[in-house]
Amino acid sequence: MHELNWQHFSAGDFADLQARLRASWQEILPGGEYYGQIRICDVCYDIQAEWLDCEAYEDIFVTMSPFFPHDEDSAEEPYQEMVAGMPFDTADDASIVYAKEDFLAFSYLRFCDDATQKIQQMLQKDVFAKALAQDTNFWERHDEKLRQKRGQADE
């Protein structure tokens, strides 16, 4: 069992997401809106509100998608590299999706419990083994480089 770090998705972030889903979910941007993340060693789960195809129509869902450092020994290309030298990957089959109505029914603590159980299950997948075996502060270093990159763009 791995310890989850909820520092980047607080009760306030949860309340903001619920308020958005109640009051103005129709205005959520087509690419989705980021609300925070849960970190586990070198794995993080981003939490977003986003439009997904649902049979014959689109609807808003709360999605939790995993990301982890790209394995340089892998023959596969990285999923993305937002900052130079820090490519990362994802595992689509390890995403967690909540219907808007289900998410709105949660309290913060009930959501944390439910998400923790679901994430712990997903972390059993082989694709996470290397990122869970180490904690290199990949996402903290990534965030710092991204802040520096954005700061240079603002100048």
C-alpha cells in the first residue's frame, strides 16, 4: 500500500470543483479544466473536469489521469515533455472517471476515501512499478522548471 499525498488537491480545491460543476459546468473548456493532483512517489494523478463522449452525446465528468516519468529504456516515445529533459508517460487504462452527479454527492473526505481505494487498485498495474519504486521528487522538479519557463515567457 502506497501513501498518497493530497497536498495538491485540498478541501478548497474540491469545493471549487463542486461549485463549478453545480453553477457553470456548461462553460467548462473543451480541453478540460485542471483542479489539482494526488501524488504517490513519482506517480501523480491529475484531477480535471472534462467533456467525454457518452453514447450519443457529450457530458462533463471528473477524471483522474495518471502520469509518471518516462522510462528512458523504453522503446516507446514519451507521452509528453512540457519542460526540456523531463518527459513523462501515462496509462489510459489506469484513469479513474466519476460522473458529475456522483462527484457532487461526495464530501471531501468521502471522495478522498473512494479515490484512495481506486488509485491503490490501479497502482497494482505493472506500468507503475518503476515510478513507485523510487521517489525522485520528479513532479516537484518538473513544477519548478515549468514555473521558471512560464516566468521567462512573462518577461
